[in-house]
Amino acid sequence: MTKIIVATILSFILVFGGSYVYTTYYKVNESVILVSCSETYDISDNEMLLDCDVVDEDSIISTEYPLMLTLFDSDDVLVLERVLPAGSNLVLFDELDYNSEYSLAIDGYKILEEEYVEQDFFTLDFSTVYEDFIIPEISLSAAITTDTSTNFSVSLADTQSRSTSIEVTVLLDDSEVSTLSLTDFSDLDIEITELLQQTDYSILVTSVFTMNDYDTWTTGIELIEITTLRTPLIPSADISNATHDNITLEFNLETEDEDGTAVTYLIELIDLEDNVLLSFVPIGTNIEVDISEITTDCTLSVKSNYTFLGVEYLNQELETYIVYTNQYANFFELPTLSLVDTSIPLSNYDDYDDYLYTFYNEGLTEFTINCDESLDCALLVDSPLYSDIPFEIAGFIHPFYSPNQIEYSYTTESVDVTIDNEYTSALIYSINQEINPILDSIITEEMTDEDKIKAVHDYVINNSVYDTDCYDNEGTCDNDHTAMGILFDGNAVCDGYSHLVDIMLRALRIPSIRISSSVHQWNGVYNDGSWYHLDATWDDPVSPGGESYLEYDYFLIETTDLFILDDSGSHTYDTKYTNFIN
């Protein structure tokens, strides 16, 4: 279907059927001659009719100084000559050759300083049709009109294949708003869109055809008059620019009451089992929602109550948007690291850690960091100022995303990073299968966050033994450096303890990180508005006799207390990214 889209408004001038009016005024010594002519060419009979009105109030025209009409063919041969008197003159040229060109002129005199001077009053060049010419004819179907569009079909009868185009013009208040030229006559279904509702339009359809070897011609069709409709509309909502970082969901919301009355709106977040996770009345168009406690994919639904055409409608869903969460991405903000737009080339070396943190947090195992022309990407790998950063920030993301090994491929313009994670998909599945029942058994709804942290602390210590063999001989270690050690072997070293604490607390949506010194690893935990240290390993001391201990010396303590308890240097850590801990 051929379409017209109404887009601009232009002035429109329409000339029908080859009829033109020429008027020439001359004033010489207060004498005035006026020659006004119009011409009409009859295609069917190959005749030209010239209608001229001559006004000669001062009798300039005479036998000696006539007003003369002449007609010449294309070879400048005189075909007809006639004197025109003052008054009305009808001249019919009914013996014209077919498919020929002619030149017509009206010449006379004017008086200039009492002298007669030759003057051209009217000229016309025209051509005639082919012999036995049949005018192409077009007809239109009835227009079908909606709120913002109309469509109709054009039928073309052209036995001699003279047509060159069909022109469609849309008029609004006699002004042209759109045109379309059709040259493919196999598809003459016309659709005009983007019209205004409840508006009167006129549509002119004309046929353009070759009448001879020299000129084209047009014929007009009576205007189609249409009036667009206005269908009553229910309230609507549109969600746009939706983004989230597992902490805050941001989006723009545009609502329209349309023809509804008593309209109210409601936003809900609904999980896959149709449970309403969050419900609120929107205020304004820029919406921010805290989703840090939401761990599963959910649907953002905009609903409305309203009355429409006298009927009350309740809880009508107008718009939805799927919120895909990354259950292992950070649901909390870190004061020293930020999530950034990694599609933009790195323009400052100081932002390298934020780029890495963003990629890590997304769980990507392969990614590229591009540098703008002011930086040398090779320094990110070669310079000691930046080469340790990928491991320094590893403790701030979920253990499942923490890199075990990192490989680089780099140029001055970019760095390609490939990560080998400690936890495979199969291990993650096995760990979750173990942890979920454990949390269900040790956590209750009435617990505070501190109660939950204590429950995790106690469970890890009560179900593990520090693996001194692994500590003494790395060759004897199996799963000791991961959460697998405690969950499946019942023993681990410090990073196994900290991994399991981190995994369990994050599953409870309690912010947790892993802190490392040169010889040890423990946790930083957020509670009651502040960050504290928690060291499950040192609260599970090794007993010479094999007794089991559960202590709280290192349970949610501040940094000053940490160094008072341990002056061995085991807890001496780099504060570059952990300076927010009390």
C-alpha cells in the first residue's frame, strides 16, 4: 500500500485544464490599450478557442495600425492571420494538425510621443495531441477514514498507456499539507496517515499523461472530502528510559487520562509467582524505586482505576516492563567504587578501578576496556600503579564473580580481559542447593540484621574446622580456599570462611565484602548504618586438643579494636578501598 505521511504545510496553487488569462496594460500619452485573452484547448476535438477582450478607448487601432492575430507552425509558416477589432473576440482554431507545435501572437501599436510604435500584446506557444488520442481516466473508491488516517483506491483506464503519473494532494483549509506522485500503476491503494483528529481534509487526485511528443497534460478529479474521527480513548501510560543497578530502578513515566474520569494510577512490582513485592502511587514523571531487597526478576506494572463512558474500571493494567535482576550483583553502594558507563572510552587512569568493578559486578568473564586517545591502555597492565587493581577490588564483589586468574591482551588503544572464576556454574548450583536450606533453618522473620549476621557467623564456625594441614602445606588443600570446603568437607582456611560468610550474608541482602591482608582474609559487614569487621576464622580458634570453640572477639568490631586484639600484623590491610570501615 502506498502511503502519504502529512508532514509540512505549503501554499497551493491549482490551474485547471489549460485555461490561462493574460492581461496587458499600456498607458501612453493618456491613451490606454487593454488586451485580455484566455485560451482553452479541447483535447477531444483538437481545437483551440481563444477569447480576447480588446479595449481601445482612444481609437489607436485603425486600418493603417491594426491589432493583428497570427498563428505560425513549428516551421514558422503562417497558418492563420486575423485582425482583431475593439471589443470581444472569439477565435476558433479548428484545423490544427495533430502532434504539432504552434506559436500564437497578437501584435499592434502604441503611441509614444505622438508616434505609432509596434507593440507585442499577447503570445502563446502550444502543442496538439496525438491523432485518435484517448484521454486516460481515473476513478476513486470511497474513502475509509479513521482517527488519523484515510485510505482509498484509484482505478486507471489508459488504453494507450499515455499516463506518466498520478498526483495525490492533501489539502487542509485550501493549504497543501502533503503530496504523493505515483508512477507504479500496479499498486494504487492509497493510505494517508498522521492526520489530525476531527479535522476536515480535501484530497485532489489528478492524472498526468503525455498528449504528444512535446508536452504533458493533466486532468482533475473532483475532490474527496473527508472528516477524520475521534475515538474515545482510555487512560494510557508509557514507561521509558528504564535503568537499574540492582539498587535503584529509575524510569520516566508519562500518563494520559485521555477520556477517562476519576483517574488514579498505581505502580506495582510483581514477581514471577504474581506476588506484589512493592506498591506505590507515582508522583511526578521521574521515578526512582529502591530494589535493593528484590532478588528475583519481576514485572513493573502501571495500573489505573477510572471511569470511561459511564463504566467504572478497577485495577486495569496499562503498561508493563520486565526488570531483570542480577542476583549476584551488588545491591549496595560502595563509597570507594562506582558503577560507570563502560561503553564510553576510559579517559582518566583513576577511573580504571570503576571500569573493572562495573564489569566484575555484571559477572562478565570476557570484556574490553577502550581508552581514548589521551591514554595509553598498555600502562593499565604494565605499570605497577594499575596492574594490581584487578585483584585489589576482587573482594568487593560476590565471590561467585571473583577472579581466580586474569589474562590480558592489549594495545595502546584497548585492553581485552579474560577471567577464570573460582566458581563454575555447576559449583554455584551445588552451593545454592546447600545454602538455601541452611538459611531457612537458621533465619526467622523476627530477626534483626544483627541477629541474622550472628546466625551466619555461628553456623560457619560451628560447622567447620580450620584446616591446619592446608595452612602448613598448600599441596594438601582441596576446597579449603572456597565456600565448598566448609559446606562439603567441613574444613577450610581463612578465605574459605570469608567466602561462605559473604555468600550467606549477600543471600540475606546484608551488605558484605571480603578484606585481605598479605596473609589473611576476613569480612567487612554493614550493620545499623556502619561497616564493621567480622572474622569468623579467628572466632574459631585452633585447639591443640581438638576442642570446638565459638567466640565473638572479632564479631562486628571497629578497626581500632581489630588492631588492639591483633598486633601481629595479620590484619594489616590496604585501606585504599576500605577506608569506609569504622
